[in-house]
Amino acid sequence: MKNKSIWDEEKYLHNFDKPFDTDTFDILIIGGGMAGLHSAYFLKDSKKKIALIDKGKLASGVTSKTTGKITYLQDLVYQNLEKMYDKNISYTYYRSQKKAISLLLSIIQKQKIDCDLQKVISYTFSNEKPLEKEFERERDLLKEFDSKIDTLKKFPLSIPYLYSISAGDTYVFHPLKYLYKLIDILKEKIFFYENVTAHSIRKKEDLFWVETSKGILKAKKIIITTHYPFFIIPGFIPLKTHIENGYALAIKEKNQNFSAISYKKNIKSFRFQKDFLIYGGHSHSFSKSYDIEKEKDAFLDSFHSFSEKKIEYLWDTHDIMTDDFMPFAGEIQPNLYIATGFNKWGMTNSVISAKIIVDSILNAKNDFQYLFDPKRHYNLRRSLSFTSNLCKTGKTYICTKLDRYKKSVGCANVVKENGVWYGIYKDEKGIEHKVYNKCPHMGCSLTFNHFDKTWDCPCHGSRFGIDGDLVEGPSTYSIAVKKNTN
Ligand SMILES: Cc1cc2nc3c(=O)[nH]c(=O)nc-3n(C[C@H](O)[C@H](O)[C@H](O)COP(=O)(O)OP(=O)(O)OC[C@H]3O[C@@H](n4cnc5c(N)ncnc54)[C@H](O)[C@@H]3O)c2cc1C
């Protein structure tokens, strides 16, 4: 079994680890995943001088670990939006997802991208009895929105279910084949720079100054597509979101023409990729549990309940959930834009978010700008959701602080020396690896992830290697213990 995503088998043939050509650009995009590369794509003919920086390789973030379903059938989001706001907002969100799919398809077609695109029937299903009315409502709403929604006679998998909804005009693809080709197309027009971490942004007269790991970059406009922002102000995104971790595996299986995801507890997701079945799920918020090893075992148990096949790939990743089921895409300060909070539906939401931002920069009309506006208003329901979100993150923060006092967990331990908390991991050879046990992002305590051998921040999702190197943000700094050189 390989502990990596099935997509990572695709060879990355680029290398943009090079000095800056200049230090001033019209537009600087920070983060080269689905959202960042689509922002670059929509801007490519704008005649503006555009740079895109990434702290690692392009397309190596969450997008490289997605399950890659391109669908507007997203849990029971339409009635959730109807309850949160109203039917009109729900319908506008529906249109935004259809628009995103058509944009993706037109890029694939126009650029002739071979990315294993497959048209499939998507299913949302559930085995939870109390959800009957919810499934009915979702079906009714989708029918009203003019979709080809169906009630199923036979669900294609031999796992228990009570209700399902299906839609035919949805897709799956190979996200990295797609993005690598996009990079090929863009590399003549966009200044790409890899292994450049953005640490902070400040405004000086009419330019933004971005402090990066390789020096200052200046730009008139900035687009933040780092998945999770590395700052709190402006936007206050960490207060409006929480992180959910999810797991995926791939086994050899004959291809079938469908994808499916269950709702609401113990999520199970299925899609095929050539001769593999990708099974995903068991998403949990870190406020519920941050014991990745335990949760991964539960995920594997759920898999073994319906299959005994050999697991070829196993991986996990996390996504950002907002307090009202919709992403944040747009201006958070004049000329500073953000796209984040895709609620686990980032294949469509990243594309439409990028389009919203680029249309705003180019002064083009976009029907969805107000919908995804990061500064959108709070009604009572959203305020309650915001408060609950804040409480969950607060609970996680406190629990991780208290957990430091617990005794050693296997080979990893948290200790206090001279008033400073350290994490110590003892490797297979008995060598100790010591790091600071405090996330540089917002000061949360870190827990050891025995599966990935990383120190993880359960509050906001940063990850660090056993010697403290930064694996994943929002932190932009490492937790390596500074060596005493005297
Ligand atoms: C288990 C799982 C399954 C999923 N399956 C689906 C699915 O089937 N369909 C679907 O629609 N969505 C799915 N999603 C959601 C989707 O994968 C994500 O929402 C999407 O990939 C996020 O794209 P992104 O561009 O925002 O982030 P990323 O791909 O993470 O890109 C962000 C980039 O920013 C860079 N970066 C970060 N910080 C900095 C910094 N300070 N300086 C410079 N660069 C930085 C990173 O290195 C990274 O390359 C799934 C999510 C999970 C967790």
C-alpha cells in the first residue's frame, strides 16, 4: 500500500524554483492549486503582468488529494441554503455550480486537455431514517431549479441505503492531469515561482508589499488562493470557518459509470478512476476528534465492512467549511481578493470563485459576485452558526492545551522545559526529534499525527514535519528548535 494519493503517480515535469524576474507586478496570485491556477487562466489574456507564487510545487496542495468529483449534487446543500437564507439564494448557488461545470468543460474542450474526464451519474444517498423529509425537499428543490433529478429504483452499490437522489450531467476527472496541462498553457504568460512562501502583506501607497521567503514582491492587486489564509485581518476568515479532515483510498476495481456520496453521518464517497475505485469519507471536524490514527482506523473499518480487496493507495487531507455553506470569493480590502472555504466542493467552487474575482478585477459583470462576497451580511441563522463555529474552534484550542499534560502517546510526547512546550518524537532508530509545540499561526498546541508522522494544528490545520519543517499552512513558519550555535 502506498501512503499517497492516487493522483501523485502523475509525473510533474516543471520546475519553477528560480529567482524573481522582477519585484513588481500588476497582479500577484498567492497559491497555485485549483483556485490560483484558474485565477491565472482567466487573467492570461488581460495583458497584465501576473506572477503566481507557491510555497511548494504547483498543484501539490489539497487539490492533489481530492476525490475529483465535478458535480452540483452536493450533500443537501440547496435546502441548507434555503433554510439559512432563502430559495432565491439557493437557486443562485445552484446556477453558480452549473456555471462552474460549464466553464471547466469549456476549458477542457478548448485546450484539448486529456484528463480522463468521464461523464457519470452522481448519487447522494443515505441510510438514516430521520432524513426522509430532507431528501424529499432536496429532490423538490432541484426539480424546481430545472434539473434532471430522479428518484432511484436501484442504487448501484450493494450497501444499505434508504433514500437517494441522482443527476446525470456530472463528471469525474484526473485533477493533476488537468492542472499540469493548465500549467503548460499558462507558463508562457504567467511568471510562476515555486518554493516561495508568503509571510505577510502590507500596503505602501498604491502597492502591496508581500514579504516572502525569498524577498519582497510588490503588486497593485493580490489574489489569495492559499486554501486557508495565512492571516486573520482583513477578512477574519479563521473565525468564520472550521477545518474538516477526510480520508481516501483506492483499490483495483472494474470501472462503473457513477459517483456517489452519502449524507450525513459517517460519510462514504465512491468514484471510479480507470481500473480503480476511489473510496473516501469519514470526514470529521477537528473539534470532534483530532486523533488522526484513530479516525483513519475507523475509516478503514468502514471500508472493510463492504470490501476485502487490497488497498493500493491511502491518504488524507482537509478542507475548509464556512459558517453558511458557501465559499468566500471576492474583495476583502480594496485590491486584495480571496478565494477560500469551498466546503469540500472545491472542483466547482474554486473555478467559479476564480471567475468572480477575475471579473471583478476586469470590471466585468458576474451574477454570483454578491453571493460569494466575503463581507456578506449575517442574519440570525448565520450568526448562530458563526457562534457555534467559534465555540468549536475554542473548544479544540483548550482541549489541545489540556492534552499537553497527558502522558506520552507512543513514540511522541509533549514536555515543558523552562516554561516552553516542546514536542518530542522518537523515531524507529531511537533518535529524538524535538520541535516547539506551538503553532506560529495562532498559538494553538500541536498534536502528533502517527499516520503521517507530522505535528498537526487541530484548530486551523497547519502541519509540520518531525524536525519542524512546514508541511502545510496556514502557518508560514516552521517549528524547528533553533540550534544554539555557541
Ligand atoms: C477528502 C476530500 C475529498 C474531496 N473531494 C472533492 C470532490 O470530489 N469534489 C470537489 O468538488 N471537491 C472535493 N474536495 C475539495 C477540494 O479538493 C478542495 O476544496 C480544493 O482542492 C481546494 O483547492 P485550493 O486551490 O483552494 O487549495 P490547494 O489545492 O491546497 O492550493 C493552495 C496552494 O497554496 C499554496 N500555499 C499555501 N500557503 C501558502 C503561502 N503562505 N505562500 C505561498 N503559497 C501557499 C499551497 O502550497 C497550495 O499549493 C475534497 C476535499 C477533501 C478534504
